[in-house]
Amino acid sequence: MRPFAYKRVSDIASAIAEVSGDPGSEFLAGGTTEVDMLRLRVARPRRVVDINDLPIAAIEELGDGGLRIGGLARMSDVAAHPAVRERFPVVAQALEKGASAQLRNMATMSGNLMQRVRCSYFRDVHQPCNRRDPGTGCSAIGGFNRTHAVLGTSDHCVATHPSDVAVALTALDAVVHLQGPDGARTVGVDDFFPLPADTPEHEHPISHGELITAVEVPADTAARTSHYLKVCDRESYGFALAAAAVILRVEGGIVTEARIGLGGVATKPWRARRAEAHLTGAPARSEVFEDAASEEMAQAVPQSMNAFKITLAQRAMVRALSTVAAGQGGIA
């Protein structure tokens, strides 16, 4: 680990000023990812600015039924919050399946959204990686790519996005609140994770010194019966091979609303819009779910070792849809 300076701040303005005014400074929240990056020499800040004392950890219930979750809210606190569990169970489920209990007690919501990819080539500073060192190449293409993406890939990067809760938030049309030297702004969570294209090093539309102050989840009564399904190599604390976050409204046996996020199969939390379009207005039946899942994954481009993810993702979608539909009179 390279030596670095450390500073702790207690107010938002100071935090933003300390980092935005120094290109060599980075924010430090829970540290469950950042410390790993420091140890591996992937992250090389001159100084870290500890923001754990900032007053942005509250979970606020909004009058319309939505939630505003502070950027420094711990994953465990969000998952256990009664309003989250009642109104947005898909968020609680994704958080609980996203990390061990110890990590959830430390990791923050903002840190989870900002975490780096889990590609082994990205984490090995001796291997070429366009995300870490632009222009050096993608070692996973032609390398060991069993766990890599089949959706949203490019010739420059095929790494999957690691977050579970970001998948649920994408399906829920959540909004990220940012504050920086130029003031406050919001970004839709789907836009917060761009595709790699030919600039995979640009992982977020966020400028140096901008801080995630909150994540807002809009009200939606359909989300009360939402579901998150995760498939991984091991049950205990594993990264998804395929995951599906489903919000579904069924009325009279017909799907009137469908929102689906996919994880473990794409370079970003993936909004399954083709599947949603296929489902809306159709009977809530198994064969319809299967057709929708197949249509979504028809655009997949597998690597040499991960074609199995296409079928796995389809089955995850069908199972998650069936689980939600079964509680609303659908024929699963």
C-alpha cells in the first residue's frame, strides 16, 4: 500500500472543498471497497478525506410514500428499516444478499453505488485493463471471462457491475442526489451507470469533488410485492452470476406494470426494457414470462466461457416474475 494523508471532516461544504480543490484527494466512507483498492494499489490517492461524520445518513419517509436514503446510511440500517421492508422489499432483499453482515454494518449506500468492478484483471495492476489504465486493452476478452458480462459490453470492457442494490434501484427508477462545488443536482440511477463503450474508465457522470448526498426512491404501490432473486456460485456472500429485481402489477390476470433490473450479466445495472414491453398488457402466465425473458436476452453477446449466463438470466427472470405474480392472482 502506498502512503497517503488522512483528514476527517464534519460538514458537507468542507468535504467538497477538500476533495474538489485537490486532484489527489478522494472521499472515504465505509471503506469496504476503497481500502481493498488501496491495498492492491489500484487506487492511488495522495490523501483520503473521511466523510463518516457528515449528516447524510438518515432514512426519511416522504409524504407521497417514497423514501430518501442518505448517502452515508449503512446497508444494514437501510435493509432493516420498516418502511424499506414494507414499501420496497426488493431493496431490502438486494442489500441482504449483497454482502456479509459484517460488511453491511460498515458499507454505505453511496459507497455501494460507487464500488469498482470485481474483474480480477482490473484488480491486478500487472495486467492490462482499460478501466484502470485507458488504452492498455481488456485482458478479460480472450482471457478467463466466466463471470463477465453478456449485455452492454464493448471491445474495451466486459466487466460486470457488482452492486446488487443498484439493480433494485434501477428497476425502481431511483434518483441520485449529488452536491459539488457547482451546487446540487440529480441524476437518474440508470444514467448514473453509463455503458463502457470506448471510455470504460468513466464509470459515473460525476465530477471530482461531487458527493452523493442521498438516493431517492419514488413511491410505487406495486413495489410492495417486489422481489429480488440472485443466483451465484455459493449461497454465502457471492457475487451474482445472474440476478433479477422485479416490480410487477397484475390486475385481472393481466400485467399492467412491469419493471425489471438485471444484475450479474451486464456492464451496468441493466434495465430489461424489452422484457417489460413484452409483458405489459399480456397475461401473467409462465409462457409469457419465458418469451419476455428470451426476448431480453436475445441481444446478449457472450464471451468464450459465459454463454451459460444467457439461459441463467432467463430462468432468473422467469422465476422472479412468477414469484411476484403468484401473490397477485397470476398463473405462474
